[in-house]
Amino acid sequence: MRPYLQLIKMNITILVVITSYLGYYLGLRYMDFIMVEYESWIIFLYLISGTFISSSGACILNQYFEVEYDKKMNRTKLRPLPTGTIKLKNALILGLFLSFLGPFILLKINFLTSLISVLTILIYIIVYTPLKRYSSFNTIIGAIPGALPPLGGWVAATNEINIQGMLLFGILFCWQIPHFYSLAIIYKEDYKLGGFKMLPGNANSSNMVNFQIIFFTMALIYSSIGIYILNLTSFIYVVGAVLLGLIFLIYSSIIIFDYSSQAVKNIFIFSIIYLPSLLLLILIDSFF
């Protein structure tokens, strides 16, 4: 069982499901619906199961196509496919099956939610996965499928894409840039071994990396405030969101003066703390 949990990248898939649920939850509040209604629970079950299955399928296919590169990296060489714990043929069949099943389940909600799931899988597998070997722009592109799940949850509740839903997309999009750039700095040499073109691995790229980390952290703060301005949350949420954002910005700004490995690790660690804390704030806010 454990190899298959690794294959579907359980931690990432759970995060995808949680962000999708938060989008759905805020969408219900926007539409003045509540979870006690029978229809809301049915849609919720379709959303959670469909999103989980879609994310699992995408993660499996990503590892299938990158298996030869994963073998070269210390961070990934012990995954189930590089070690042969799970056969490549079995992984491909399972990945394709889940990638079709997930959007089909989401089609039970509405066409738009299913379409977002399909786009997420296609961009992740067909665009982002090969782009990692050819362009350092891959992190920006990869942030798109990573930010679509909360929009999918929003659309499941509202059946429309509007500015509120796009702000949820914006929060996840902006969060990923400092998170993955700091990760790419930490494992810079490992990514080079795997043949991946990461921006932090380019010569003389530190200024551009610093700029993007700080810029997207600031954009993250504005996006998180935006859902309060559009009346999706209350004052309690926005106070906590601003405090979290300012702490994140302080950590991100330190690398202008201190580009040490510890300073970069601090950004990465706080990015892991930041997102669940922000999502928790949204849930706590609903009680006030």
C-alpha cells in the first residue's frame, strides 16, 4: 500500500483536495447555501472523490514520464517507479484510468468543474512535465495546474468563473512561486543531475529569483486580502491573513541581504506553514 501512496503523492493530493474543498465552501457562502442541505453534500462527495482521483492520476503519469530523470536525483531515486517497486506498465494503466475517471465523476456536478479538472491534468502532464527539461519558465507554468483546484471547488458550488473564484486561483498561484523556487534552490544540484532547467540553477539568476520570490509573496498578500474585500470572509480572517503575509514577506525579503542556505530554508519552511494556516483561518472565520 505504501508504494501506491507514494505514487499518487499522497501529501500533494490531500492538499489539492483541501484547497478544492475550501473553494467549494467559499462558493457555498457566496451563494448563501449551507452544507446541511442534501444536494450540497452530494456535490461535496463528488467533488472530493473526483478531485482526489484526478490528482492521483496526474501524479502517477507525471512520475511515469519522469522515471528516467528521477533515477538520477537523490531526492526522487527511491520512489516506487525508479526502484521498480511498481511496474511501469501498471503505473501507466492506473494513471490513465484515474485521469479519465476523475473528470468523469466531476461531470456529475457540472461540465465546467470537469473541464477544469481536464485542463489541470493536461497542463500538468503535457505542458509542465516536459517543459521542466527545456525551460526555466516551467515553475510559472506549473503553478497554473497547482492553482486550479480551488477554482474547481468554487465552480462546483457556483457553476461560474468570476473574480472571486479567480482570486482563489491567484492565492494558490502566487504561493507556489516562493515555495517551489526555495525548494529549487535547496535542491539545485539535484535538479541539475536530473536534467531539469530550474531558474535557480541558472548562472547569475539570483537577482531574478529574489525578485520573483518577493514579487509573488507581495501578490499573495494582496490576493489573500482580496477575498475579504469581496465579502467572502470577515475582519477576523483578514487580520490573520495580513499578519501571515507580512511574516512571509519578511522571510522572503531577507534573501536580498542573505542568500544563505538557511535563509532559503526558512522561506520554504514558512511557505509550508503559511498555506494550511491561511486555509484554517478561512474555516475559523466561518464561526464569526
